[in-house]
Amino acid sequence: MSTDPLWSSRRVVEFAERRHAGSLIRVGREARGWRQSDLGVRLACSQSTVSRLEQGRFLDLPLLKQAAAVVGVPPQLLNASLGLSAPPAPTVVAISTLPVEEDPMRRRPLITAAALAVPLSLMTRLEDALASTPEPSGAPARTLDARLTAARGQFDAAAHAGLLRTLPGLLADAHQAAAASRQDLDYARLSSAYTLVSQLLNKLGQYKQSRLTADRATLYAEVSGSPLAAAAATRELAAVLRHQGQEAAAQGHIEAAVARVEATGLATDAQASAFAQMLCSTAYTAAIAGDRDQALAMIREAARAARGLPDVLPAGRLFPVTPAAVDLYAVGVHWALGDAGNALEAGRNLHADQFPTIERKGRMHTDLARAWWQRSKPEQTVGELLAAARLAPAEVRDRPAIRQIVDDLYAKHPHVSGVRELIAVTAA
């Protein structure tokens, strides 16, 4: 944190909290006695570009970073103004301070014990890549789309360890491509890469890091101007906000994303799929918040929106939503509302063949298992979890919430057939 009074004042910290990066540029410029044209000369751009940059109407991230460096904005403040870290507290004069004994747990890295379901070395490597972008791999930029598709394929296959190996290099190359071109499409790719990282971290229970990557995904989506990239990023941001107990904030982000997607006119299947997906996310977020009426209204609206979508979607679709996928969301919505009976009724006609990926097949079984467990039916819970484990072991082994159900089954119902097999899966 900067010790310069200019950068630790309450006014400056408020700019960072309100995500006014342009205002920080203006503060630094004025502190040097420069006109906008003077800064423009140093940035090799026009005075009008500097004006738009300071007003937040010109979203060129590399130029913004360059301007911040030129006028001396501390990196921590800039990152906070971009939503990539928390802003520092304003400097205050204390009459006296007492040393506070540091809790040893606070010194632990952000990687939590839940991450031990996957190799710790891979989690550490990803955390390092998030702290400081690695050097590019040297792979041609034209391969990024194929590599991003392949990485999504690893997620769909529940190949979590393999995906952890892939992501640092993918992020590095996506960053390089965006910095080199400054084109909307490359910023959208970079957003998609961070969205995928956030999706994986959410599944692994790493919510602190997932918040960081979801914020970055949202930022780069906004720079790209793509409503679909923004919707995907917002979905992951809402997921981590729910886990952090910020249901109202999650709902606000999701509803704004729904409106942006709807404003596209839903003229393509991709846009219609995104709209149905965001309605599902709205319903689930409302259910977690305990808003029963909103949750049920939104899941019904999602079902209507999905009626015109095909049962089999083309490969690579960003939002692979089908009518069956909406029914699976309905299972989760009723479960979140505490209504196991309706959750099981919503999933009564679901079967694994309706879902194209291993991850979704496994998720169907784990969602049904949660409903059975909520209804105090250990035998049926074990049956669904075993089905999930045989299709996608990582869906049982790597997800903290599901591992907790397995642990509870072992503690309370150790003699139910299949419990020991589940323990072996989670210990593998």
C-alpha cells in the first residue's frame, strides 16, 4: 500500500471502491500539474482520448494501465478500481495501537483443505499464475479458440487435474493475444478463459480465488462488449457471491445480465440459450436467498424459454441449455427451497443419456442425491452418489459439499450398502 498521502486519502480510496479508475488517472495527472494534452503526449494519444479515459468512456485496458503507470497510480489502487482486489483502507491517525496476535490460520494460503482432492502442486501453480501472469507459451494466437474448446472439454469430462495443468498457459497466451491486438474478440476470449477458471474453482470450493477470477472475467467481458461473454462471467460471479452469503448482490448481477442478453433480441440459438441459462441462474439464486415466488416464477420462465431449443446442441455452445438441463435446474431450485419432494418430482424423468457430457451426467446424479439426502433417505442417496461416482468420480471426490454428504453417510449410516465404496472414491 502506498504511504503517499495523495494515494491514501479517503477521496482516492472512494474512487477505487466505486471502480472509477479514470478518476484515479485524473488525480495523478493533476498532482503533476499536467493538462490532458500533456498526458496525451506521453501516451501517444489525443487529448480527447485522455478525456474519455478519465470519464470512464474509453475501455482500453492496456492504455488505462499505461496511463496509471505514467501518473503514478499505485498498482493496488488500480487493481481495486478495476475490481481485481479490495481497496486499501484510508489512512487515519491512531491515538494508540495495540499489537494483535495473528491467527496462524490467517497466514495460510488461499488454497484451502478442500483443494487437497486434487494435487496441491497444481493448485499452487494456478494460484501463482493468477498472482503473476506467466510467460506466454509461444503457441500461435490462431490456436486459442481450439485450445479454449479443448479446455472446456476437460471440464466437461470432469478432468479437473488435467484442466489445472492447462489453465496457466492458456491464461498467459490469452493475455498476450489481447494485449497485442486490443480487439474485442480477444478480450472476449480472455474473459472466457477466466470464466472457465472460475467455474473450476467454484466446483473445487475455492471461493476466494474464484471471486478474483470471476471479477476478471467480468471486467474483460465488459471491455469486449460481448453480452454473451458478460453473461457467462456473471453466472460464475453470482455463484461465488452466493457461497459468500451475498445473495442480494448475486441476484442484482444476474438480473442485469438477463436484461443485457434479452436486449440482443434473442435472434440466434446461442442468444436464446444464454437467455434460458440466465433465467435458470436467476431462479437458483432466488431460491438460495429464500425468495420462493421469484425462484418458481423464474424456473417456469426458463422452461418456456427452453422449449424452442434442440435436445442436442452443437459442440462448443457457450450455454448448452436444453429442456432437460432446465429440469435439472428445477431439481436444484426446489432443493434450495427445502422442498425435497418437488425436487425429486422435477427430476423424475431425467436420465443420464439426456446430458452430453460426463460432468453434466454426474451432476444430475449428485443433485438427485442431495434431494434424497434432504428427504432423509440414505439408501437412495447412496444409489445416486454411486451412479455419479461410476460416471464421473471427480464429481463426488472433488466437490466439498458432496464429500460432506459421503462423510455424513459414513458417520450416521455406515452399514448402508455402498457407503464404504463411496468412502473409497473420496479417498482415492
